[in-house]
Amino acid sequence: MIEPTGPESPRPARGARGPAVTPAALVASVLVAAIVGGAVAAGVTAAMLRLQSRTNPQKVDLSSGVTIREDDATMDVAQKAAPAVVSVVTDEASLSHGSGFLVTSDGYIVTNVGVVANAQALTVLISSDARRHDARLVDYDCATGVAVLKVDQVSNLPTLAFDSTSGLRPGQTVIVVGGTLNDRRGVSRGVISALHGMVTISTTYGSGSQAQLSDVIQTDAPIDAAVSGAPLLNVGGHVVGLTMAEPGGRADGFALPAGNLQPEVEQIVQTGRLVVPSLGVQSTDVGVTTAAVRGGPAGARIAAVAAGGPAERAGLRVGDVVTQLDDQRLDDAHPLAQVLRARFKPDQRVTVGYSRGGSDGQVQRTRVGDHPACA
């Protein structure tokens, strides 16, 4: 008779020698097998990847393959632009000065109105020439902020070229190269932080103590009085803006767009005098955001109307907001002064859209040509 006595004790295989396999040894064997199996699997996976890499042309390379660094680009732009950048000394006693840059080889220089306003002198220092040069103010425009100087009896000077600003984007790298005085030159790098901005600055020119500049480029590149008037350059070394600093203020980085200034600079160089279309008004630009917050339309709010001018003859009044010229709506990127200068000529007829007390209207007037006044 067979009696149940519990699980049968394991017996060694016939012919086996040595001690019996204990549970702990069994577990250790399993772990070893797992490790070996993982290694084999990894080897198989690596072999498969090597096999795939033979037929797949794509390659992942996490090492740096960059050979041109941002610092190198900045130094290259600064080195090439420097010979065409000048210092404009406006007070020889205190050595107060700003910057500018050459746009013709015979001595025409672009700077901003703030640099030359109330200047006691206009002395230009050119990098490639150890001599001082007396300069004269050819013409200027307070509305856009540009001024053009001329030094005589020079030739074959290095120049900088304007570039289109239509392709500028926030985040784009820009470089400021200031003039040299006492063997020091201001070079800084930043990015474009915003476009089509409106800034109100304190001024030492015009009838008021403040001026509004519209459609400006804002940047985090530091701009102080010494580099005010310097070119704002893209990484290609072309001028995309004219820097400007507030007198006595902190280094708020902003520049006047080159695309708005180039036609005026060309006119001044060619004719010696700037004549721009005018509606016969003084106005303040109202941006899209300001209009949305305060109510009403974006455009140019009329602050004063010239007696006998086109606006007065058309019946426009103080407080009206000019909203459109022909088919061009006025907004942050298209302020009144810029649209007048870019799209129209003196004595050209224009349809003016305006808003008055919540109602819209239109008038047609022939604009006059006039030298831009400093409000």
C-alpha cells in the first residue's frame, strides 16, 4: 500500500555527483540568466541598429558642429562697420558727443536730431583720418528724427548702406557700433524686442519739451548719449536703424527704422533741402492698443491746425482723428508722417478719412509741400 507522505524529496539524477541544488542557488542562477539574457538582447539590439545604419543615411550627432559663433559674427560686423562710423562732437569744452555714420564717400553723414540740437559746434572725427573735420548741418526732420551733416574736402571715405526693414522680426540679433573718441568705441549686441513701437522722449529742440516718435525699433542693446546716432546693424553689416537716446535719460534702446529714413536722406543728399507733403496739422499718433483701451479709432489725433492750410480748408478740426489716407489705414506700422512721406508727393490730391465724435467722414484735399517743422 502506498501512503501519502507529502511531497517527494528531490533526488539527484542518476550518476550526478556533488551537493544538492538549494533554493538560494536556484535564485542566483535565475538572476545570472537574466543578466546574460539582457546582455544578449542588448547585443542583438546594437547589431540591429548597426544593420539599420548601413541602409539609413540619417545620423544623430550630438557634438557641436558649429564653426561660426555669435561672438565671431558680432566682431566681424563691428570691424567692417567701424571705419564708416564717426563721432560728432557738439561741445569742444566738455567733449559732449554722439555718433553718426557715412553714407557717401564725399562726406555726407547721417545722425539723429537729438545729437545736433543746440550744438555749440559740429566737429567730426573719422576713424580713418586723424584730423578733425568741421561739419555743417544740411537738413533734418523732427518728425522722423533724422539729420544729415556734411564734411567738405574729403573723398574715398568708407560708407554704410541701408537695408530694408520689412523683414525684421522680434528676436533678431542686432549690433550697435558707436563712434570713437579718446580711442574708445562703443560696441554692443542685442536683439530686437519689439517693432512698430511709439515712444515719447524729452527733447531739447522744438517748441515743446517732449516729442513723439512712431514706428520705432525697440532693442535690449544699450544705447547712451555717446552712441546715439550710431547705426543699428544686422548680422550682414547693413543699417536697419538709426539709434537714438533720450537726453539725460536712461539707455532705453530704440532706433528709427532705416526704411523710413532712406528716402529723406536721399532727398537731402541730392537737393540739399527736405520738402515733405503736409496736411497743415500738428498731430499725435494713437496706436491700436491705446485706441482699444481708451476707445475710439487708431490714427493721428489733430492737436493744431495751420491757418489757411489744407486741413483748415477741408474743415478738419482739433480733436479729429485722421484714420486713413486714400486706401492706407493708419496704425502702429503706418503713422501719419511716415505714410505722407512714403506714399505721396507735394501738391498731390489725397482722400483723408477721419473720425469726429464717433462718426466717420472723408474730405479730399491737395496737400502742400513744406519743410517739416519741429512741434
